[in-house]
Amino acid sequence: MKIFRDKTIVLGVTGSIAAYKAASLASNLYQAGARVHVTMTIAATKFIAPLTFESLTHTRVVTEVLALGSDSEIEHVNLAKLADLVLIAPATANTIAKLAHGFADDALSAIALDTRAPIVLAPAMETGMWENPATRENIDKLRGRGVIVVEPSSGHLASGAEGLGRLAELEGILAAARAALARRGTLAGKRIVVTAGGTQEPIDPVRVITNRSSGRMGLALAEAALDRGAQVYFITTHSDGVIPLGAFVTRVETTSELQEAVLEQARGADALIMAAAPSDFRALAPATQKIRKEKSDELVLKLTRNPDILEAVAEWRATKPDAAPRVVVGFAAETEHLLENARAKLERKRLDLIVANPVPQTFGSERVKATLIQQSGETLELEPLSKSGLAEIIFDRIEVLLDAR
């Protein structure tokens, strides 16, 4: 999550049993490259020691509203100015009430009142407190002022009861923090659809036809789009892979399922990036039971062609341009005649941009060699670089194409 790198994040921790989870949050942000400054209410220090956060972030924890920094400046004033983001997790009902009504009687509420940075709240409290009309009114007030609220989840609470009020999972809090930082990004308000991974076509209930695609390129593209503020729809074939925080995720297996998801989610999209590797063929008649090797020394498998997703998108763009994605990017992984085959695919499928990759260097590698070819004929040959680096270059080109439309 590059967006956190070199950002100053004030992490507010309030008096909830969930305060211990904030230690993991601080560690994640620090490891992502953020400058993390923790501010704790006095009640929070009863649940977890400031030393824990100081050890994780290598900065002094602020607990007093009139605490002075090393330059004798009032610490809460300094942090309010420096903050790129104020993230309060967990946020108790008491702290939420203070923020809603403009109190500034502790360091955290003073920072929140003074800062011009975006604020993200992750509430944690008993169900009755969360559902109380007073809390609901306070949450509505804060949302009306632009505060992002990460809704609590249901589960086991400190009282021993089960109910709504449990601190949201850290992944959801980090996703909200990322979105808050990216909301003024260069792709803010844009709808981007990214596909990833290799499809799987069943031969029998155990075996499949697939390919060597790892899905890493699609993941890198989704991450880059999120960090630029886009609304990302991520269609992936990997059910247990890493999922980009903040994306809307759809999992598919077969090429037909991938096509159905693409045609549904790319409707009206600003860009569709087909980084997935669909299988070109599928078994004509998959076996309903596992094929036993004991029955024969040979197996003849009859295959039939799968639908061509990019051809379907090309026809869509030609017949219903208002509903189709504005920019479409494809990939060409080739073992020979790389540029010739990539240019032919670019024209045949009416792409705006194609990324040509040589095989086998492409699949499973952390670094990739690529040539970008645009519909205009402009070609950019790149030296081997990381997939995240390639994703940034691809989106630089997409932004230019979108601006020209």
C-alpha cells in the first residue's frame, strides 16, 4: 500500500478493550512507510501501555492536551497541522460524542477539532450504546461533516454478550484509511475494472485445464488504481489469494464466469484492464466423476473453444458505446513474434492499449519486461521492472487516454 509511504498519520486510541488491536494497526501503518503518531486518552492507557506504541512507531505517545513537543510547541497543535490523516480506532461512544459536539478537553479531541486532515473513525462499544439514538445522531453529524465511519461488526463483546459493536477487522480499517488518503487522487470518482489470474476449466471434479498466470499483475494494477482514488472492481480467479484492500471483489473460476462478470461490471466503467489469462479451450463434456487412471493407459480429451471476452467487449463498444467501458487495456503473452502478434490483437479487439509480454519470462516472475502499444501506434519498450512499477506506467497512459475522451 504505497499510499501510506511518507504520510503522517495520527492514530487515536480511546478507552475500549479493543485498544489492544490498535497496536497491530500501528505496526501495519509503520511497516507500510507511514510516520505514525499515537495519541491516547487516559482511559486507553488503562488497557494498553503507551510504551507498546512507542516501541512500534518510534515516536512519543501523546496523552496530555497541553503536552509540549521538543521544540516547545504544543504537541496537539503541531500534530493537527502535520497530519495527512487522523485515524481513531477504537473510537468509544464518549469520544464520538465529544467530536460531534466540538469538545477539546483531551489531546485527541483537540487534534480532531483543529486538523484539516481527513478523519476516519472505527467505533467499538456495547450494542446498546451503538444503537442508542444519541450515538446514532452523533455518527450522522460526523458523517455530515465528511468523517469516514468504519461500521462495527457483530461478534463477541467485552461484556460476554454477542452483538453489534465489535471493532471492525483491521483490513477494513486500513481500506478506509487508504480511501481517505486517495479521495483527491488522479482517478478519484473513476470506475476501474481489473481482472486477474488464470481461469480453470473442469475436466472432472478433481482436474482442471488452466495456465501459469499468478494473478500478480492484476493485483498490482488494482492496488495502483486504489491508491489513485479509483473505485475498483476486482475480478479474480484466486479464491485464497491476496485481495486489494478497498476493492469490490468478485471471484470466478471459468472463462464463461469471467466473461459474465466483466460484461456486468464493466458497464459504464471508465476503464477495463484485462490482466486475467482466460483459458482458450474447455472440455467439451467434463466427466461427472473422477476419471480413473486404472481404466486406460491413454486419455483422449475433446476440447471446444471458450468465448473470447475481449472480442465480446469490442462488439459491445462498437454497438453500444455509451454503455461500454471508455478505455480497454489488454495483455498479450507470446512465445514468438511478440510485437507482431500484439499489434494484431490490438487491432482485432479494438483495444486502446496493449501490454506485450514475452513468455516464459512473464508468468510467476516478480519483474517483467513489457512493451506498451497504443491504438495510435505509439510504442514504449520498457526495461524489466516490478509489476507494481509497470502498473503505475499503465495507469499514467490510461489517465492520458481518459483525458482525451
